[in-house]
Amino acid sequence: MKGILVVNDLKKKLRVSTDSGLSKQLGLTVAAIHYWKKRRTVTSRQIAGLVKSARMASATTVEATAIKPLVEFFRIQKCPSRQRAKYELFGTKAPDGSTHPYWDGLRKQLERHHGVYIFFDSRGQAIYTGKARKQYLWHEMNLAFNRERGDVQKIKRVRHPENKVEYRPFEEKSRQIQDHIVPLHDLAAYFSAYYVADRMINVLEAMLIRSFANDLLNSRMERFARTKKVKSRDSKLRRR
């Protein structure tokens, strides 16, 4: 088999159109790709070396790109949504009414990436972590931010009068301390968000929840399990 045929078939399989793109996929230089094109015959040993090089390049790429921080310990600036039915993590308008470039840029990144996120209280302690695999991070994080979770998010509080009654300094009666359900938007002060490669999202979320098991409000303990979708994809690859 000629080297040019190997190169062309690899481009098709790896869905790249240039020698430069192929060199990155295989972990070779562009000059090495040109040399492959000129080979009149390709031996099995050379193919084996090419596979090894591609495998090492793939591992390096995964290490560099599988997890990337989008933002860490960003202070939450709770504001009403456009419909004013719920709250959003932060707005994109500066005090003068103009678009704040940093906030607007961060929101756009959260709107286009999947991954995992962590909410922290005012002390910087993790209180909730979740994943955004089907939805994008911005949408999923705001859902969690507004979701009422019943018995899981209860704190002790006293209910004080809201109508116009006078406060009596010494005669004021002792009010009962009771459990009150508190949404996450009343507890969270900061958040971090990370882009994560699709296949790693479930595993990373499970690791975070299990790592902070005694601190998080998450009631469901996630396991290290692969999704059916990933298993199905792997079985298809093996059949090819």
C-alpha cells in the first residue's frame, strides 16, 4: 500500500482536510506527513508505529482539553429574571446601564458549554454541586439556583411580623424557632463552573459529590457509573 493512500484514508476517518490537522491528530510533524505521502510502500511495522503515535497524541489532547475552568469563585449577584418569576445568578448590565463586557462574556460561555458546577456559601464552603450534560451550564445552574428541595434545604429561623405592629423592647414575646425551607439562591454566595468533555461529566460529578458528601445539600449520592449512551457508543466502535 502506498503512503498517500494511508494519509488520505486517515484524513477521511479523522475528519480533517489538511496535513496540519492530521499531524495534530497523529502526534507527528507536518514534515513527517509529507514524508508519509512519498512512501511507495508501507509496512505493518510502520502502521503499528503510527497507531502508537496517534494513541499518545490522543492521551495528551485529553489531558489538556478534557476539563477547563470557565470561572471560579465568582460572586453571585442575584437578580430577577426577565419574566421576574425567578432569579438569575447575575445580570450583564453595568450600573450605568451599559453591557458589562466581563459579565456578558461569562454568560455567553456558560450558555454554550456543558460541564459541572459548584455552589459555595459565604465562607467559600461547597454546598451544592451538579452537572449540565443535556442542558447548557447557564440553564442548568439557574434551575438549581431556584429549585425548592424540601427537607434537604432547611435552616432554623424565626418568623417575625410583617404587618405594622409596634416592637416592644422588653415585653416582646419569645417567638418559636422553626424549620424553614430555603432555596439555594438564599444560601449560595459564589459559584465555579467547568467545561468538561461529555464522557467525563457523570464521573466528575460523582467524584465531587462523593468528595464533599458531608457538606453538600445534594440528597442523591451519585455513583461512578457509565451511561448507557456511552456504553452503546463504545459497542458500536468495537463492531467497526
